[in-house]
Amino acid sequence: MAFVISCLSFSVPAVIAGAAATHTGLHDTFVAYAATVAFLSALALLALLALLAQWLRGHRTPGRKVCPQA
């Protein structure tokens, strides 16, 4: 499943950019594509940092067992 998502995350935007290039020109399409990729990358980084902060808060609680006994 991860392989399919990975392939689609690259191919779908490339197809959209290819279709847009015929109408808006290659330079404008490249700028829009690069800005979109940069925005989505920053959004993913913020989501990762939020998850990391949440995980760290949960593991720093005094008296909380990280690995419960089986």
C-alpha cells in the first residue's frame, strides 16, 4: 500500500503539471509546482514535529511506564 501511495504522490502532480503546462507555459507551471511541493513539505514537517512533541510529552510524565510488563 505504501508503494502505491508513494507512486501516486509523484505521478498525479506530474500529470496535472503536464496538463497545465500546455495552457500556462512551462515556467509558470514550474513555479506553481515548486511552490506547492514546498508548501506540502513544510506542512508535513509541521505535522511530524507536532507528533514528536505529543510523543515526548506522553513519555516524560513522571511515574508512567513506557513498556508495561507482559
